[in-house]
Amino acid sequence: MTKIALAAYRFFQKRRAVFYLLLIGSFVLLALLASRMYYEEDISKLLPQTEANRGARFAFDRLKVKDKIFLEFKLSSNEQMDDYERVGTILAACDSFCDSLLSHDGEKDIEGIFKNVDPELFLPAAASLILDNAPLFLDSTFYSKVGSLLSAQSVDSLMASNVSILENDAAGIYYDIVCKDPLSFRNIMIGEALSLKDSSDNGLSVSASNSFYLFTKDGEMAVAFLTPSFKAMDSKAGTRLVNKINAEIKAFETLYPNVEILYYGAPVQSVYNAKRIKKDLIYTVSSALIIILLIIGFCFRTKDTALYLLLPLLYGVVFAIAIVYLIQGQMSFIALGIGCIVVGVALSYCIHIITHHKYIADVERVIKEQAKPVTLGCITTVGSLLGLIFTRSSLLRDFGITASLVMIGTTLFALFFLPQFFSGKPSKKNEKAFATIEKITTYPYWKKGWLVLLAVVLFVTSAIYTRGRAHFDEDLHHIGYYEPRVMLADSLYRAKIDGGCRTRYFAAFSKDLDSALMLNSLMNEECKKLKSEGKISSFTNLSSLLVAGSEQMARIERWKSYFTPEKIDALIKTIKVAADKNGLEAEMFEPFYEALNKEYTPVDIYHSNVIPEEIMCNFIEQREDGTYLVFTNVKTADGETLEEVSSLLASKAELKDGLLVVDPFFYTTDMLAIMNHDFNTVLIISSLFVLLILLIAFRNIIHAIIAFLPMFMSWYIVLGVMAVLNIEFNLINIVISTFIFGMGVDYSIFVMDGLIKGDSGGELIRYHRSAIFFSAVMLILAIGSLMFAVHPAIHSIGFSTLIGMASTILITFTLQPYLFYKVQRFKAKKQ
């Protein structure tokens, strides 16, 4: 590379027009390609894609039941109104807000908003379907209870009840229901599934004008359910929708100043998480960059130094995005954001070349002395980053490829374009500042036995102590940011509607609806057992309403066996007598008489469209691939019990291959275990690659091992310190911090290059160490600033990386030269 870089420098020196044409032309071309990149913001891409669990994949895909946004409308705490006025004000705000939000949804991010139900539109049709096919919805328990309904005394009582229902039915909704079901079979038929008791247990009651609205039991809050047209973890589309909701809320503060509007849901959480990451990175990294530029300006005393630092980096970033566009056409914006954290590594190569030129005016000599270590550092870092392509996470693969290309693009600019901006004259620098830095960097730390011993003891102690003590936090909840106002809405819903319980949806799934319904029935039986054991507080048991075709056939046969012609004739006579006694015409119950003698065939409620989609999607959903999912909502007293119940249901042999826990975080433990294994594989591959490159470059196994030590030892020191302080690694900091303090390989390469080419007082190692100082300061400031981030994952990067950087520098400045000189003396004695 040295010969190529020198040849390019001499070529461009004589052909300046060609140089600027190539520089500007290549940048414009790369920028045009980069501008065509499509960015996605799906955080779920961070997790591994595996075929092992089909249900786990569904948990991360778009499901209406999971991806809803909950809108809450309540009076401000200082408002005092009577019940009628309060309900009217809240309903008006709810209607107006939802209608306005839909009207401003030009991008169609909202599939629909479920805020009220008009019973006249679906109740008669739904009731008619069920009552016209009563035997299909009656399980075996019906026949143990129905006998008591058929006695003359019971029928007479039921007729009196029918009279009361009809007298209070101003809208005429219940007339057909009474005609088809005079003996109230419906109460046994759908029992717990749709009873008013269960409805009130969920904390929801209905308030009616012409429609039913969802209110909390205390009547203080109305709830609407917004269904997005995208999946929850698509934070790009989510951001657009959240911005619309916030704009509407701001507008409604003027229209309804006494109504507070809150919202939460998985898509909202994803958006605020992504926003917090971006905000933290902008504030922390930009603050660090300002400080870095001030330090560079103070020490280097030339205005163009900052430009020389930023131009290669800008070129490298554009280069990376353009190449990724040519390779795959799209990338994760999150991967690009994470990649921005490692720009300090790329800047390191530029600072080495710029610092060298501060000492030496001869540009060709700068190239000769910097080309090899810069190239070698780039190759080892790129090799480490490219190890991520062996993981099963598409986002981490994007990160590895993008970061590697940034390194390559920056290095190419630093070696081939940057030297053309240098003059052949001595460059200004702050002599006092450089003299102070040199006192720090050229001090013979390796001669201080206690420092060498400290490095060894830290490594050995950490390596021994970390066995079984360094932990990986597999709970992604711990690395997420939770917006306070969103969490307030969540806790309010949990308290008022879920009774303080923790809730989770489960789904039985299969390629055909019948199989899914059979699995759902099995799951409901398991839920009944868990409820009797006190593990489940309540669950939506819809197995009596959603019945598989094969089970419907069995129920039809049971109906025929029970209602014989003789029993039917006797029952009709009893009904006629009771009807006449209570002032009803016996002929009005003709539909019921016909139902007793009817020939039945199985029916499909899901495809009948008698239940509105806004309600049905909470029971059954069909995916684009044809898979049916039948949902059950389970409530437990606390989160720990909920996890236990989830594990118990998921482990049942009869449910294992057809049960989905509708919560992506439930599956992340297994997925993160996969990633932990992948990451260990990456570390091994990267370490062997780095060692091989060092061996090829130095052509000496001893020199290669000594240069490899900072990376190897610093990793164990980080593990040890994290274990002692009881700080767990997580999905973010373990990846980022490892590759950041893998920078130690670059430092050791430069130091080893100087040690090989001259003694401890030699100029080259002095230049290298000054550059390492500036590089380390930049990285420590850039990464250390992340400790001030609010987002837990970003904050954790700063701490673990600082430990890695500190241990790397300690080993590079003490143990590495100490071992090198020991080897040199040993060789000298042998000769």
C-alpha cells in the first residue's frame, strides 16, 4: 500500500486538475447513489431471523390485536361536572378528535379507529346467526342445565321475563331475539364468553346515546382503539403517525381545554424509543465534537485541521452508503445511527496522518511512515466488523457492513486524497501543548514495574473472576426508553380497565381455521386449570362462540339425540300455554318451533361478516399467508406470574407448535441466547483474523502476539470490572463497546511499528504516541459523552467503552513495550 499511495501522490502532484476532477467527481457520484438509499426503521431487525419458531416470527410481524394504539379521554383533574355533563363532554371530545385525526391522515397510516358500536347495525345480525344455528353453539354443559328450563313453571317465568324485555325495547332490537329464543337458551349458549359480568370485569362499561361507547366503570374515561396500517416496530411510519396525534392533541387543547387526551401502545413506545436514541446521539456526540474541535484548534493552531479531519469522514460515510445501496438498495437507519458511534475509529487514521505532518514537512515521508500502520489498522478493524455478517441479525449485518465501508472510505481518502492538501512546508502547531503531550506520551511507563504488574494483575484477576460472573441481560425491556407521558397513559389504562392486572394476548394458529379453533379450545381448557390454581385472574373464553366445524357436527348430533319429536311436541304445547297466560301470541314463537325441527349444517362466524371487523380482530385474524390466529386475552395479578403462565402454556406439548405468545419480548430471551452464541463466534473469528493479519504484517509470531495483547487482555478486564460492579452487558453495549476498544489493536500496531523501526527515543514512536494521545482523547470524549445520555442502552455504551479504552491504553503503553524490550534483550544475549 505504501508504494501505491506514494505513486498516487506523485501522480496527482503533477496533475492537479485530474486530482480535483477525480475527487469531486467521485464524491458527487457517490452522493447521488447514497441519496437513492431507502431507509427502514424496524428495530425488530436487530433480533435474529430464525426458522426455529414460526410463532416467534408472528410476534414481531404486524398483528392488529398487538399493534393497537389506545386513546384515552378524561377530564382534567381540576374539572368538576355532574355525571351527565362529564359523559357528554368526553364523548364529544372523543368523536371530534377521532374524526379530525382520520381526516388529516393523508398517508393512510391509520387503518381505523374503534370508538363506538351501533348495536342496530350488527347485534340483530349476530344474534340471528347464533340463534338460527343454536345447536352449533351449545356444548355438553347445556344439556345438564336445559332440563330445568323446560318445566311448565320455568317456561311461564321466562314468558313473563320476555314481556318485560319487549316493553322496554323502544328500538325494537330484541323482538326477533325473543321470537327465536323464548327460553333464553342464549344465556347458556354464550355464557361466560359475552356475558355482561365479564364485560364489567374488564373494567369497561357502555354508555349509550345512539351507540355504545367504551367507558371505564367509574365513568371518568372513554377509550378508543386506533389500528395502524403498519407494524409496531416500524418507527419511521410510527413517527409520522405519532406526530399527527400530537398535532391533533395540541389543536384540541384549545377546543376542549377541560379534556385531557392520552395515548400509548407498542407503536408509540417504538417511536419514542427511536426519538430518544436520535436526540441523545445528536446532543452527546455533537457536544463531544465541539470540545474535540476546540482541543484540535488549540493544539494544531491551523484552521484547516478541522476540515482535514471532517472531509475524510464525510467521504467515508457517503462512500459506505453508496456501496450499500449498490449491494442491497436499502439499509436500517438504526444501523447507520449505531455506526455513527464508531466514527471516532475512522477519525483516528486521519489524526495519525495529520499529527505526523505536524512534525514532518516532507509529505512523502509522512506517507512512507504512515501508510503501512494505517492500512494494517484499517484491515484489522474491518475484519473485526465484518465478523458481524456471521450473525443472524440483519440489522447487525447492516451495521457491520456499513461501519466497515466507512473505515475503508475514510482510509482511502486519508491515504490518497488528504496528502494532496498538505504543503511541503513545516505546519504550525502549539509547541507548548505538544511538548506537554510528549512528556505524557514518551514517559517510560514500561520501566515502572508497578504499572506493568497492575496491567497483569488486572488481566489475571479479571480472567479468573469473570468465570460465571459476567452476565448478559436478556430482557430487552431494560434497554428501552419509556416516555413518562406514555407510561402515565399505560398505568391509567391498567388501573382503570385491567384492575391493576397484567394482561397478555395468546393466539392459537394454524393454516386452516378449524385447526386453529381446536387449538384455541385446548388452550382455553389449560387456562381454566390455571385459573383454578390461582395463576390466572381471568381470561376471555370464546370457545363456546368460536367452534370448529368438526365439533359443530358433533353438537348437531347431540341436539338431535336430546330433542326427540316427542319432546319437541310437548315443549311447544308448554310454550303456547305460557304465552297465552302472559298475554303473548303463541304464533310469534313460530321461528323457535321451526328451529327445533330444523336440519343444521356447520356455519363460519368469522367469514359471515356479521360481527364488525373492529370487534372480530380481537378474536380472530387471518394473515396474508393464509394463517389463522384465534386470540385469548389472559390476566394475571403481576408480571412475574404472567411470565410463568406464558412459559407454561408455550411448553404444553399439544400447543407447542401452534401457540403464539403475542408479545415480542417473550421470545427475545431465546433469540438473545442465539445472538450471544453468534457474538462469541464473531469474537473468535475476528480475533483469529486480527492475529493472522498481524502475523502476516510483522512476519514474526512474537511481535504479532505482543501486538495482539491489548485487544485480548482489555476484553477480559472489561468483563472483570463489569462483573465486580454488577453491571450487565446488553444487546447494544456488548457489540459497540467490543469494537470500539478493539481500537486497541490499532494503537498496538502503531506502537509496535515504532518499536520495530527505532529505539525508545526514536522519532517515529514519539510521533505515533502523540497521535495515539489525540485519538484516545477524541474517542474518550465521543464515547464518554454517551454516559450523559438518557436512553439506558446509549448510556451503558459509554461506561463499558471507557473501561475498555483505559485498559487498552494502559497495556499499550506499559506491557507491550516491556515485553518487546524483554524479547529484544533475550535475542541479544543468545547472539
